[in-house]
Amino acid sequence: MSGSAGRCLFSRQDLEGRIRELGARLSHDYAGLNPVLVGVLKGVFIFMADLVRALEFPVEVDFVRLCSYGAGTETSGEVHITKDVEVPLRDRHVLIVEDIVDTGLTLAFLREHLASHRPRSLKICCLIDKRERREVEVPLDYVGFPVAQGFLVGYGLDCGEQQRTLPEIYVLEKD
Ligand code: IMP
């Protein structure tokens, strides 16, 4: 599966504005709670870098890497952990940070996995919610943008490792 960046869906200005709002909400909700933010690699690295700098206090960060997609745009349905958390999560307030939720399979798996560490709270923040594609329900506590359809690239999102470093989010135009 390959393609090129087509229509720009979210500009730098859209992204900056929404991340500022999410940062303000999280700063309010997590004030004094010393949360751990667990980012889902690789796609989240740009969003997470901007999000933590929109918070009013320093937070601890950690990352997991999960594998379910191949080199294309369809999930295989099976999720594996290829890099686990390193920070002890027991009794901590944990916020999963994800770039995009599609079928929900990845997050449902990760949520269950992290819940087994017995955190004090476990919530999810995602930049993009492709709600209409959902196959498994996962509670999304903080959502940047709901999106109806399309495969998106840029701002960390890739298609077969291409277009990840574009500064804005585009709809992929398939070749
Ligand atoms: P899910 O398990 O189907 O919810 O898939 C979640 C993962 O699929 C995300 O973390 C992304 O890595 C990838 N993904 C889903 N939709 C897109 C997209 O539109 N662009 C880029 N990656 C996507």
C-alpha cells in the first residue's frame, strides 16, 4: 500500500490550538497527581512532544511499542508488545497517549495490559478518533479531533513509514 499526501485536514494552526486546549484540560484534571504519560510508538512521538509542553507542570513519560499493522493500511487484528513500559505504574495516575484510534483493537489490548499493573487511574488521550471504524469499544477520555473516514498521514502518522515527518495532517491519496 502506498500513496501520497492529498488534502490537508489539520493545519499547524489547528494542531497547535487543539493541543493547547487539551493541555489546559489535562493541567486542570491532573494538577497535583504526578501522572505518568505512556505514549504509543511510533506515531505518537510528535503529538506527545507537543502535548507535554502544553502542560502546566512536568510529567513523567514512558513509551510502549505495539505492532498490529503491516506495511499497509489494514490492521492484522493481532496486537503484540515489542517494547513494554519501564516506569513502575502501580498506584500511579496513568494517561495513555495515542496518535489515532481506528478499530480500537490496539488500545483495548494496551488498556488491559496496563490495567494489570494496577495503576490508581487509567485514562486515554488520543489526537484523532476514527469513531466510525471502531470494532471494539474503548473509553476515550480526551480526544483531539473526531474524523469520519480516510487514512491520514503526517504529524507522526505514517503509511508504510512514509510521510511521518510532514508537519501537518493530510488525507492519503492512494496510488
Ligand atoms: P487500531 O488498533 O485499529 O485502533 O489502530 C491503531 C493504530 O493503527 C494507530 O496507532 C496507528 O498506528 C494505526 N493507524 C490507524 N489509522 C491510521 C491512519 O489513518 N493513519 C496512520 N496510522 C493509522
